[in-house]
Amino acid sequence: MDVVKTWDGKDVCRYKGFRCDPLLVEKERAVSAVMFNGFKFEGPELCLEGFMDELDDIAVFHANSNFFLGPIPKKINRQRFFYEMDLSNNKLPGGFPNNVLGASLLTFLDLRFNNYCGPIPKQLFNLDIISAIYINNNQFSSALPSNLGKTPARYLTFANNQFTGQIPRSIGDAKKTMEEIVFFNNKLDGYLPCEIGNLENAVLFDAGKNRLTGPIPLSFACLAKAELLYLADNQLYGPVPEEICKLPKLGNFTLRNNFFTKVGPMCKQLIKKKILDVSNNCIPGLPNQKCKEDCEEFACRPKYRGNDKSFTYIPCKNNYYLHSHVSKPNDNVNYVSPKRTYAALAPDPQ
């Protein structure tokens, strides 16, 4: 490969894919970053152990789209400056690489597009300064840890795995930090927890293509910064809450292929603006709905509602838009800015 041809001489700092910086105390330079994204390195001896753990002063290790062999070295917990790891799209096998949890300064973890399987450890959400966790497109399974909301991460994607069980109610504990979270295409079930409405900085919430059921909690009306809400391909039902259709920045509200039965005037405005998609539901008078037989069959199924008060709880009753009966001309302009977590659903480097 042409990259390797640059690896000539004793000065590693001149090699393509390596970056060096002066040490804090010593005067000499040391390798601070490995930037191998897209190099497509492969071979039977391309191991992380014996390479990564020998770079004592490394801060960044980016190796998207290669064929590295695991495991992640244990010594990572002794690398004093290490804060970014990208091993996405390497087809790494086995369970979650627990050794990465020893990197106490980690702010960016990208393990997507590998073959990791099994449960993820609760310690992942105890990392003190983590900002982004991308573990989509693996084969992770079992329930999400109950302490998910303890993470300080702003960006999380769990998409395209095999996670089961309910979305943890602790998600509301991330009210000040969480901006984008993607649960798309798993096997999550149960109800949407009302605590999601506590995410006051959330711009994107995606739980599409799961097995979720029940009404949408009215607490979603507190997601004042939400631009994109994606809940398509579930078994949600009931009326679409008018309060959610008043959200001032909402540019994409997708409820396609559920069992909703009613929309009010505010939501109808969003349908006209092509912001709200309620196709393939059970709403009388709207086009492109499910057939009558399917809707009646679903309506006859027994449904456990649990604590009904949780569906009607609104933790932000003083928000100005909740008391508005008309949309302002500049509201809901059908624009959604690019999202980091959605970009992570492609195997390219972040």
C-alpha cells in the first residue's frame, strides 16, 4: 500500500498516519495520534495488542475501515493522555471490549460496524467525560442498562442491533446533556417512558422500527429544541398529541406505520407542511391508512396501560407554545440540520 511506502527512516513522526506532539514535560516529541481511517490495512499480524499499547503517549486512535484484530489492550488504562478511539468498520468479533472502559479520559468512542455481540456493560455509562458513544450496527443484545441516563454523552446511537426490553426510565437524568439519541431498528418493547420529556436539550430522538406500544406521552411536548422525532414502524396508538405538534423547531415528525386514530388541527397543519407523516395508521378521513380490518383487529387486542398518569404528565407546563392556538409564520419550517448520529449510520469515518 502507498501509505507504507512513506514509512521510511527512523523518524516515525514523518510517517503517513502518525502525528507527533511535544510532551508536556519532556522536550522531545512523541506519537500522539494514529490516523489510519480508510487505510484498509489487513493481515494475520494486524493486531491491536503489541501496537496500540506500545504508544505510551497516544491521545487519539482513529482506524475506521481497516481489518484490525482484537482484543483492545488492557494497558489502555495506563495511557495518560488517551481520549479518542475509533475502531469502527473493522469487523471486530466477540463481546463488548471491556478494556476500553479503563480509559478514564475517554470523550469519543466509536465501535460501530463491527461484529460485537451480547450485552453492553453498565460501566459504559459511568465514563465521566464521554461526549459521544457510537455502537450501532453490531450484534449487541439483551436489555439496555438501567443507568443509561447517567451518561454525560451528548450523542448516542444504538441503532441496528438486537437490544430488547424497555427504554430505561433513567434516560430523563440526562436532561442537561443529551442532544441526539438513536434506538432505531432494535427489538425494544413496552411504553415510551415519560421521562424522555425531561431531555430539554434533545434535538433528535429516534426509536423507530422497534416493538414499542402505548400512546405517546404528553411529556414529549417539553422537547422544545426537538427538530426530529422519529417513531415510525412500532405499535403506538391513540390520538397524536396536539401539544407535540406545537413544538417550535420541529421539522420532521414521523409516525408512519403505527395505529394512531386521531389528529387535531395543529397536527393537520404539520401534515400539510409535510412535517408530520402519519401514513399507514388508522386515522379516519386521511389518505394512505391501514385497512379497516387491521385497525379493528388491533383495537380488540388487550392493552395494559400501567400508570395512566405517566402518559398525561407534562413537566414543563409554563412553556409558551403549549398555550398557543396558532403557529407563528416562522415556526415549523420543515428544515432539519444535519445530525451526527445519523451520519454514524454509514460506515465512513466521523
